[in-house]
Amino acid sequence: MKNELIKPQGLVKNANRRQFLKTGSLSVAAAGLFLVGCNDDDDMMPPMDGGVKLGSGDIGILNYAYALEQLEAAFYAAVLTGSYFANASAEEKTIMGDLEKHERAHREFFKAALGDAAIADLEVNFSAIDFSNRTSVLMAAKTFEDLGVAAYNGAGQFIENVDYLVIAGKIVSVEARHAAAIRDLINPGSADFAGDDLIDANGLERTLNFTQVLTAASAYVTTPIDFSQLPS
Amino acid sequence: MNLLKLLDKMCPDTNSPEEKDMFFSRREAFRQFGDMSKKVAMAAVPLGLLSALPRVAKADTASLIGVLNFALTLEHLEYRYYQTGIESGVIDGADAAIFNKIRDHELAHVNFLTEVISNVLMGTPVAEPGFDFTAGGNFSPFTDYPTFLALSQAFEDTGVRAYKGQAGNVMENDVVLTAALSIHSVEARHASMVRRLRTKKGQDTVKGWITNGSNGTLPAATQAIYTGEENVTHGGVNVVNLTGIDAGAVSEGWDEPLSKDQVLGIASLFLA
């Protein structure tokens, strides 16, 4: 997770500077990836070259989910072509094969549900992941699955349409099932499947907000994502 | 931060002309202290901190208390089940870390929901009911480990569906919704772990996710827990037709909700 917030001068130029500074939520991650977040719906931020704009309201949140599912689907597609998978145990082959199908199904579902409002395909960069190395793959899978759960849990409160909320609920528990399985592969038989690093003393799993999630995702997504119109 | 003041500012009087705007006001107000929900529940809520809420939304508060008492009933069931299992010695030593952790979470959920109901919503939390985990002499979960694991899976998968089914009923309260979602995913992690554990032990062939609404080798009485999980159409989109992915995998990719009545029908098997 990148914690540093850096203000890229190029992007600020045409924006409404006062609003921008007020919210102070512009994040820049490694490798020239830009994430933009403002609280106002009427900000003056122009679409970035080559970037995607998630949009506002429930559409914006569905696009947010679609972006994450694109990332996960791309990851598992890459896993299935790597030598870790080719040499994996039968159990791990089944799990990785299932996860690839589930995430691809999620991605295609959101794309169809969003129709014309869907963002474009995101470009990803998995150069930090060694797809021939079991630990590297499983640690990345853990990151993506835990991130997905925290993202859905954090976004739920902003969804206005109950049908969308239920659909998000149907997906988030499957992401949590994935996350638990991956964590158990990494540390079998331990309590890590629902570890204290994620679950607090009230038994509540962590939530992450849009900025936190997209900042983490930006380590692997090269397409700039403008989420300035998401609800807050 | 003065929450009472904030709430007074943001929540108009019920009788005021702004009543029609209350939906938004209430959502906004809850949103404002949403970040505090965890701290609120942890640190014995300052009495009266949230007493402004019933004033602005009495009917909604009653409904929230009802939903949370329903959830609390399930958490009582789960906690008592694991605590009794741990005390009975039925659990394999190698699996102790797993079930101690699950027990701890269920106890935390009981305490959290009790706290929210009594000190945030100013309601009365349900007392723990008497349970009969033999379901009338049919099961021996505390002397037979495979049965213990089977019922554990049944309770966790039920819990996931139960919370999911209530999401729409608490969505006007961002704090409660977020807390419910944050419990929901924990139950799903438990379910995945227990399901895979049973398969690793050769007791079943289930995966961490639910395939085609199958209850695997669980007793027939548990079928109601899985019926409906075979669904592959979401928001009007048949995902099998859309993607060409097999129906089994698509069914695994979405968990389905259960209504309160459906869940209580399942849970009633285990009420004394």
C-alpha cells in the first residue's frame, strides 16, 4: 500500500484548485500512475488522456467494482499461463482455475450490466509478480482478494439502489471465500484465513475507502482512473 | 467532536416541513459518524451520544433493532456451538487455532451487536435462547468430529446468507450497514475455511465456494441452506449465457441471500 500522497502539477493545472486543495485527495502511485479524487460532483477536472472516468452515483460505484474485477480477472488469467500453475498441486490448480472463472464472470457481468456506461478496458502491469513462483503468486492473490473484500465492504454504504447493494453483497462474500482459501494455502491450518490483521476486536473486517483501494490497485493498473465523482 | 450537535444540525425534526428530506438527511448524518462506528461500539458508548437518532427516526430504529436482534440470535447460536465444541474436546488439536479464532469472532459479534442494540439504538438485545445442537437427538456434534464440522459449515453458510438477506433492510443506516457487511465477510471466511477443511479430511468434496446449490454430504435436513445457490442470473443477466462459463462455476461466483423467515426456519431445528 502506498501511503504517500503526491500532487502532480500537470493534473492540477486545469482543475478547480480550491476544491482540489480542500479535499487534498489526489494520489499518485509508482510508475507514473495517477489517481484523482475530489468530493464535488461538479469539479472541473477534465478527463485525462488515456484514462477512464468512473462516473457518479451508483454507476460510478459499479464501474469501481468493474475496475477491480478487471484487475482480478487479468491477474488470474496471467496465473493460468505461468509455470507456478503448470506445476501446482491438484488442489491449487482447482482453486486458481475456479478463481479465474469467478473473476472473469464478475468482470463480464459488470460490463454487461453497465452497458454504455462501462469504463474501457484497463491496462495492467504485473511485472512485480513472478508467475513462476508460488509465494509471489499467492501473496499477490491474497492482496487482490483482501482488497476486493475491503473495497466492497467500504463501498456498500454509498450504494443507493437496493438491487445493486444485494448484487455487491452476493459477490463480496465470494471474494471473502477466495481470500480465506488463499490465506490458508499460504499458512495452512492457522487462524490467518480470518486474521487479526484484517479483523478487529469487534469481529468486523476492515473496510477501505475509494482512495485507499485505488491507490493500492494503482501498483498494478497503468490506466489512470478518475474517481472524482464517486459519492462521499 | 460534538456528535449530538452535529446530528441536531443534520437531522431535522420529524414534524418539521423538511420531513420529506429526511431520507437524505439521515443518510448524511449517519455517514458523518460512520468512521466512528468501531470506536463507538468498543468503548462503552457514552450514554445519550446517539439518543438523537430515535427522535429523528423512531420507526426505522425499531426496524433496525429487529434486524440486529435477528442477527444477534444467530450469533448466539454460533458462539454457543463453538464454545460447547471447544469445551467438549471433540475438536482435533491440529484444528484448534481455526475454531478458537472462529469462536472468538462469534463472541465478538455477540458483544458488538448487544452493544449496538442497547447503547446505540437504545433497544433491548435478545437474551441467548436455549439450543439443542442434536436437533432432537439426530446429531452428535460434540462427540463426533465430522458431525461437528458438518454443522459448523451449515451454520456458517447460513450466516452468510442471513446477513446478505438483511442488507437491504439496514441500508438507510450507513453505520449498521457497514458493520453488517463487515460481519458478513467474516462469516464467509469462516465458511470457506470449514468447507475446505471437511474436504481435506475426506468428508466431502465441497470447495470453499458453493457449487450448484449442493449441500455435498451434509444431512438432508440442511438442503434449505443451499437451495437457491444454483442461481446464475443477476440483475437480469444470465451470466452463463453471457460468458459461456459453466453453470457450476458461475453459481460459485455469487452467493445468494435468504430471508429472515427462511433463516429462522433453519435455525429453529436447533432451538431447544
